[in-house]
Amino acid sequence: MASKEHDQLLFKFNSKSSYDSIEKIKPESIRSRSDHESRQIGIVSAIFLIFNRMVGTGIFATPSTIYKLSGSAGLSLVLWVVGSVIAASGLMVYLEFGTAIPKNGGEKNYLEFVYRKPKFLVTAMFASYTCLLGWAGSNSVVFGQYILNAVNVPIDRFNQRLVGLCCITFAFLIHSTAMKWGLRLQNALGLIKLFIILIIIFSGFAALAGHINIDQQPDTLQRGFEGTTGSAYSVVTALYNVIWSFIGYSNANYALGETKNPERTLRIAAPTALGLVSAFYILINIAYFAAVPGEEMANSGTIIAAKYFRNVFGLSAERVLSVFIALSALGNVMAVIFTHGRVVQELAKEGIIPFSSLFASNLPFNAPFMGLFEHWLMAIIIMLAPPPGDAYNFIVNLIAYPLSVVNMFVALGLIYIYIHGNEFEWQPKIRASLPVAVFFCASNLYLIAAPFVSPDSSNQNVYQSLPYYLHAIVGIGIFALGAVYWFIWCIVLPHLGGYILERRQVIGSDGHVRNQFFRKQVKAG
């Protein structure tokens, strides 16, 4: 273990660059053996960490909604290509930030590096965004739907959420009590997921040749762009669902402090995972269109993959393969809670969120138990809150909308660095380029604005009983709550307590350098 003195080495936040002081410290003087032991994520684990996060339930649950909103197979496929391009541009932006700032925490580090005024505002708003969104909730719901479909039990608002609760609880417990086994299981579920994807793709080629178990060959692909919608709301909502399926390309950025040789690992793992996933998604959609008639596909909801298996392999195969899709959802839930629990822990280690000492601890299982618990709790709340018919779509859009806001500001931050490079000591191992950053920024700006354009008709509303704009309002409200918390945390309480908040850099007992907040008393008079 590192000596206690390491915890007391403090370096004041430098106004020019928050990382200047780190470069002056010789790593061998502060690293301990525990640092090497804590870096357990290699290239293979990083690929599966990204792959498992991206390929969760999106490709098995959202194509029906995307097709229904777009109105045609042609536009639907175009949107999947657009989504892959947006994801690739985002990946380049995150690769640049990740290789320049290889720490746990992801976007939090990047936003803090650029947005320094008002002081600590972006930190508080990001903390609200991270702590109040239960990312794993939607995939837990779909896990329940596919398990119930596999055992031929009618799905209702109670049983799908009960099974989903069991799913996320299992993921929480294994990652918080046996991290190595959790990573191994996560990798194994990634292989199962890959197996299912390959089954769909290769059977899709057979379906294109007419080998299906229904009387008439679907002609959705042959009709191309026939029926394409002209509604901006429908297009952007469909694109949200596509973006949801690509979320996760930056998943390894959240755990770079636990990654072996993070720069090299990111350079190999992230593009490999995204390239495979992009190709798989297009081929899977073509398979769906080849085996599922347009009307049935539009009304399949989140169990479109089960409909596909029934039409290609028969009813028995549908039930068996539904179990494998449920396991795919479990792999995604495990990848999500693994990384986001660590972001919560990083926020706690810095003293940003209430009860920080509790959520920062690695006790009793040498894992971020309480950070994982916080995400588990929020995921349960977000699973149970929406009406049953709207639960999945609302969770998907509620998570995708604030993420678009964060992505836009991350891209804007990189653009600012390019333009005002003399203000920063910026030495990334990979560069995205200004045009890529601008494209990624503009794409997310469109995704932020478009949900406020009303649908042309009520049947284009993605919700059954909720207002079409609700996810956007709630998403903005989450950031607003962060701003309120910042005002209390940084303005009101320091004024009443006679202190100011000061952020310094600390070398922890694990050998990692992180920011930490301290109260500096102000002398009276």
C-alpha cells in the first residue's frame, strides 16, 4: 500500500491548466504496487466493455420504432448509417480527450478542463446528470420482456419490471462483491451476444433468399423509400433511438484509471468495437426487413427480434433465442453499471456529492459498492416511474437527450481548445480534427432542438400517454437541478459558513491523481 503521506500531497488548481502540476511529478515516486494491481482492464476487456455497452437491447428493441417513425425501410437504413457516422465522429472526439486526460470519470474531466467559469458550475451540473439518470433501467426492462416471452408468460406492467429488478440487482451485486468474476461474466455475455448477432446476420441472408416460415416473402426492402415520413419530429425521434443503440462507444473512457496502458488500449479497442457494431447493425436491420412484414414490424415494439426468430426458425426457436437476447441485455446492464458506478465514486472522492465519504469507499469488497448502489437505486426509480406502455421509450429518450447536451458541450470544448490552443497544454496521442468536432457538435445541437417541434399527428408521438416533449423538459430539468445544487453548495453554504471552496489535486493511496474539494476558512474582517 502507498504511504499515508501520499494522500496529503496537494497541488493547487492552476488557472492555465488543471494538469500542469501532474506533469512535474515523477510517476515512480508516487505509484504503488496497488496501482498496477488496480489496472485490470486490457484490450480484450476494453473491447467487450464497449461492445457490451453498445449492443444491449437497442438493436433487438428499437428497429420497430425506428421503422414506424421513418415510414420506410430506405429512410430507416439511412438513419442507421447516419447514426454510425455521428458515433464515429463522437468516438474521435472522445479518443482525443481520453488520450490527453487518461483518468476515470469520462466527460466530467473533459468538461472541467475547458469550462472553468462560473467556478465549479459544470461540475455540479454533471454530477446531477450522472447521479439522477439510471442508465441501466431500460435494458433491465427489456431483459424482463424477453425472459417472459421465452417462457410464454403474458407481459404486464408488474412482471416485466419484477424480472428487470432481479436483472439489475444481480449485476449490482456481482460487480460490487466480485469484480474479477463480474468482468469475466461480462466478457462471456459479450461472446453470447456476438453469437446471437451472427445467427441473425447469416439467417438474414437465408431469409433474403426466401427461406422463411411465413406464407409470403416481405417486400419492405423492395419498396425502398415508399411511405417515407416528412415529419421532423418523427425523424429526430427515430434518430434518437438509433443514437441510443450506439451509446457506449466512449464507455472505456470512464475507467481509464483501471486500464492497462490506456492510450494504446483506447486506440485499438474503441475503433474495433465501433466498426464491428456499425456493420452488424446494418446487416441485422436488413435481416429484419427480409423476414418480418412491414405492418408486423411496425407493431412489434421491443420484441422485434423475437418476431424475427419466429418467422425464420419457428415458435420453439423464438423462445430459446429470446433467452439469449435477454442475456445480451444482462451483459449491457453489467457494462453500464460497472462504469457509471465508478463515475459516481469519482464524484464522491472529490467531495462533490452529499455523503461523499460513504460513496467514495471501496469497502468492504474492494469495489465501488456504494457508487454502484447509487446507480442501482436510480435505475429502479426510473424503471418504476413511467406508465407501463411508455416506460422503455421514455427511458431511452430521457437518457439520450441529456447525453446529446453533454456531447455538444464536449465537442464545443474541443473546438475551443483548437481555436485557443495557447491557453492549454494539450498533448493528446490521437487528434479528432476541427471538422470532425464541428460535425459532432452540430449533430448534437440538432438532436437538442428538434424534440420541441411538435409531431404532425398524434400517431407520430412516440408515447401513448405522455407529452411528446416530456423527455426534453425532464432532461433540461436535471441540469437545472445541478445548477440549483451548485448555487447552494458553492455560494450559499460557503457564505453562511465563512469559507470558500478550493479545488486541489491529490495523490491518493492508489497512486492516482485526482481533484478534490476543500473548505478554506476566510478570516473575518
